[in-house]
Amino acid sequence: MGTLHSALRQAELIQDTTRTFGAMGLSAARSLPVAGQLFTPSPRLPLFGRVVFITGAGRGIGAEAARQAHARGARVALVGRRLKPLQQLAEQLGEGAAAFEADVRDLDAMQRAADAAVARFGGIDVVIANAGIAPPSEPILTIDPEDFERTVDVNLLGQWRTIRATLPAVIERNGHILVVASIYAFVNGALNASYAASKAGVDQLARALRVELAHHEATAGVAYLGFVNTDLVGDAFAQQQVSEARSIVPELFTKPIPVTQAGRALVEGIESRAATVAAPGWIRPLLPLRGIAGTLMDEFMLANPRLSRAISTVERQNHRQQA
């Protein structure tokens, strides 16, 4: 009887709480501007004649975004840690492309690259903060601490340094910053915790930036990319533990998309000043349901014995190597 009474009392409390928050929400909604005032679309940003500053531009997604932006008439500042591939790409693109050597782990170097791009092209309209790395896919228990910290330093703090160095120039031109995240921003990162944590941080960084830029009449967005057919993904998929993890989920979710598709999504998102960019397309409907999708993924992975065995195997192997 006591249990029944307790359950009924909990139900009453839930009902009362629901009514209270419902009333608060209705009151708040009545005080909001009408939809047309609240969601005023930002003016488009055609890339023709603009200056686009791209990190990680020497290969993969960054190089492809540079090609597609340049094809639309943009001038591109190609930024990366290794100068030679940047120079090769600049030579391929021809007029309106220039290479700038800088490591996103070094704020002073990024500032010099930003200043050099402004001196070369007269300003910066758009930033694609794309530089990133992926460590070996290993559990938190056995991953090399230096690998973990390096990933966060490049993928999260490197994005912040890129933004910090270029932000005044972008604000001056009412421009746009696109920060490249990943679906790992909101799905479980087992065996890739450092990468997932860095991309979740990038997600929050970009969302905060969009709000902070509004009064400057500049914009920011975040790109949620799935697996893209690049060397980075190819190297990851070659690892046995990653192959095992891929086998437990439907192929749709892990099939790499062409790098051209990712590059096109980025430049189209920039031109529309989109708050979010998603590629492949199946990611888009998950974005409003991130909390639910993430929780369901957690439960799915927890219930899968094959993944548990794969994690255990990697831990044992790493322990033997470290012994």
C-alpha cells in the first residue's frame, strides 16, 4: 500500500511540474517576437570575390573546400603545417591562391598567417577552421596520454586559435566562420574518446561564436560531417578494432562519402551563412534530436557484446606492449 501511495504521489508531482513548466513556457512564448522577427535570415554570402582562409588546406576536406571555393571565384589563403602541399595546391589553382605555413598549435604563428593573408588579399571574409587529426583508436584506459592531449590541442584549441587570430578581420567584413566538427560531436566516441571530446567542444565553440557575432552582423556555423573518403579516415578504417566496431552498425552510418560531397556541403553552407552543415544528408534529421540519438547510441553500444570484446582485446594488447 505504501508503495502504491508513493507511486501516486510521484505521479502527482510530475503532473504538477509539467503544468508549471507548461505555463511558464506559454507565458515566455507570448512575450517572444513573432517568428519573422525572431528568425531573420542572414544575407547570403556569395563567394565570388571573397577571401577564404582555410586551415588544414594541404589535403583532404580542406584542399577540396579550397578548390570549390576558388572555382566559385573566391581567393583562397591556404594554411597548414607543411608548406609544400600548400604550395602545390596554390600552383594548381593559379591566380587568387596563396600558401601560408602555420601550425594551429601556435597562436603566434596563426596570427602571422592571418596578418599575411590580410596583407596579400586585403582582408578575410570567410574562415574554414578545418585542421584536425585523429589518434590511434584506443580505449581511454590504455591510450598514450600524449596522443589524447595532442588531439584535443589540435582539434579543439587549434580551432580556437584559428578563430582568435582571424576574428577581427572577419568582423570587419561582416563575414562568416565555419568550424568543422563531426557526427562524433553527439554520438558515442568509444575507442575514439579524444576525437569525440574535441569535436563536441568544437560544436559548443561554434554555437557560442554564432551568438557572440550577431551584434557584429557577422555569422558562424558548424559542419557535422560523417566519414569522408580521405587519408585520415582510410588510416582509421585500416585498424582492426575500428573494423570490428564498424561491423556492428548499419553500413549507411559508416560508409564514407566522396570528399567532393563534403567540400560542396561546406561552400554551400558558407554562401547561405548556415548555422549547421550536414553531410551526408542522413545526419540532418538527427541534429534536432541529438540528445535522444546520443542516448540511444549509448544503449546500443552498451548492449553489444562484440564491441565490448573488441575494447577488451585492445586493452589487453596495449597492456602487453606497455609491459
